[in-house]
Amino acid sequence: MTPRRRAGGGLPALDRDVVACRACPRLVRWREEAAGRAPRRYSGETYWARPVPGFGDPEAGLLVVGLAPAAHGGNRTGRVFTGDSSGDFLFAALHRAGFASQALSRERDDGLSLRDCRIAAAARCAPPDNRPSPAEFDRCRPFLVREIAALPRLSVLLALGELAYGQTLRAWAEAGRGAVAPRPSFAHGARVLLPGGATLVASYHVSRQNTNTGRLTTAMFDAVLRDVRAAMGGARPGGRSAGPRRGPA
């Protein structure tokens, strides 16, 4: 099944379709191979080894869009940004900003909930070298289109990294919300008013490569989340909380 064959059905149907997808043979092989060569610290664990669905509040005003699951992070735990250093950085910041119930997320059933926030990825499978191909992005982007369409209160999208930024702009247009022309260049901290009134905010990705080198600091990312909060109207999230849940079977 490719993601283009179905649409609608809300977030539960979307999540089921994401998990069932085998549209990209290279990514299917890679995610399964990664599960079979777990590093010693994860020896004996049963990996998720499937596409990773989005996670969070179904009434979210904020959608955070990452690049793709990590081979031994989301591909292991089954929840986006869970179980690796990128998630450690992201969830700590979301907790400080009032979007996450706790600052650390290591397992899918660890009690984390998100408030007024949902997290997804531009590509739902762990890719070799952390870089999906253009064709793989194209096959996966309909999932992001459906995610956007299924969030009725969505007002801000936060793209982590230039690749996620480009895919978010394309998905917004493909969701029927309107294209931004000419396409704005990526820059950390950039804000783009999208057709329909939502705002796209850009940040460097929360990868270890960026955070360990100082390209992205805690202060820088906290400032981005303050901009996100301002674009959402400034109030602390008061939407419904999406409590802990397991990924679709």
C-alpha cells in the first residue's frame, strides 16, 4: 500500500496507514536491518522496525515536523523522537515551554503527554545516513498532508531543519491550503505567514550534530519556542492533553 491510496479518516486511520506502509523498499530494508544489529546498550530489545506515526494532542495548535526517525531511537521505540539524544533535547525544551508533561522521553509507555502539540516527521522510516531520497520524500509526504488536514486547530508549524522545512511547505500546499511563492529560504528562527493564516517557524534540527557543536543551543531553541508561543497567541496551552498511548498494532 502506498500512502496515496487513502485519505481522510482522521488521525487514528492515518496512524494505522503509516505503520502499515511498505512503499519504499530501501527504507524497509534499512529499518529492519537496523533492528537486527542493535548496539550493545539495546541488546535484547525488540525493535519497532516499522514506520513511526505522529504523536500528541489531536486538538493541537502546534505541529512539530522533524526529518525522520533515528535507527536506534524512534525505529526502536515506536514513538517519534523517543529514545535518542535528539528527543532528549526536544522534549526538555517542550517541557520548559509548557507543551510536554515531562522533560525526558525514553520509551513509548513512559507517561509522556503533549499539550496543544503534535509531533510528526517528514519521512516516517529511519533512512540510511539520516537522509531520505527525493522519491522517498514524495511517497511519504501524503502522510504529512493528511496530518495537517486532520488537525482542526492547527495554527503554527515548527520545521526542524531545512529538509523538513521544504517538505512542510510542500505538504501545506498539497493539503489545499495554498503555496507560498516565491518559496522563502530556510533560516534558523525564520517565520513565514502561510496562506490561510497559519505560521511556519524554522529551526535548526535538534540533532546531536547541531547541539553538540553549538550550532543549536538550548537558549536558541527556547527562543524559537517563545516565537512559536507568540504566534499561537501567547497563552500557555489549554487544549486537550494526549495521554500516553501505544502505537497502532
